[in-house]
Amino acid sequence: MKTVSLKIDDSIFGETERILEQLKKPRNRYINEAIADYNRKQKRLLIEQKLKQESSMVAEDSQSVLYEFEAIDYAD
């Protein structure tokens, strides 16, 4: 485990404390879970961005191949 010092907006801290009181969960555990959830979300977004970028890179080639196939005369 690593120790981290961070500054949290007063409003976020107050809301978190109210939630923790209801959940009966330690603050450290709650923050760890929140960061883990956020990391999963960010990883998904990064994969989505990469997929969009790579899809756009091959889109032109895919169109070109499609046009070539459409141009083939299958009547022979």
C-alpha cells in the first residue's frame, strides 16, 4: 500500500463523509474502490478512442477493396 496525500473540495468531502456514515465503510476502502472504478472507466474510454482511431485508419482501405470487388465482372 502507498500513502497518498490529496486535497479534496469541501463539498465533495462533506458528501463523502455523509455517504460513509450510512455505508459504515472506512474512508480508505471507499476511496480505493472509487479510484478503481474510475480507472476501469478511463481504460474503457482509452480503448474506445484507440478503436475509433484504428477504424478510421482502415476505413479508406476497406472502401477501396469494396469498390474493387464491386467492379469485378462475375458474368464471365
